[in-house]
Amino acid sequence: MILKAIGIALLSGIGGYVAGIFLGILLVNLFSSNIYDKSMEAGMTGFFVVGPLLALVAAIAGFVVYWQRLKAL
């Protein structure tokens, strides 16, 4: 049971990381005033800031939701 919960958390984290990459790129492209290397800033922010943060949030949420569903049964 715990191994399945960890697996679901891992898969949720991977999905969250991918979503975070695109969200970070979108946010930088919309709100950054950088005119010289905006694409570099967007990529770095997506891959190294927003992606890992959203991966952590999604992994914790996936684990908690699965664990609560398991306890309800």
C-alpha cells in the first residue's frame, strides 16, 4: 500500500514538473521586462524554479489524496 502511494506521488511529481516548466515559461514570457535574453530567462525559470516547486506540490498532493482515499475504504 505504501509503495503504491509513493509511486502515485512520484507520477504526480513528474506531471507537476512538466506542467511547472510550461507555467514558468508562460509566466516569464507574459510578465518579464527583459528584452535581451527573455527566452533564456524563461527556460531557466521553468526548469529550475517553477518546475521543481510544482513537482513538490503535486507529489505531496498526490500522496495525500491517495492516502486519504485509502483510509476511507
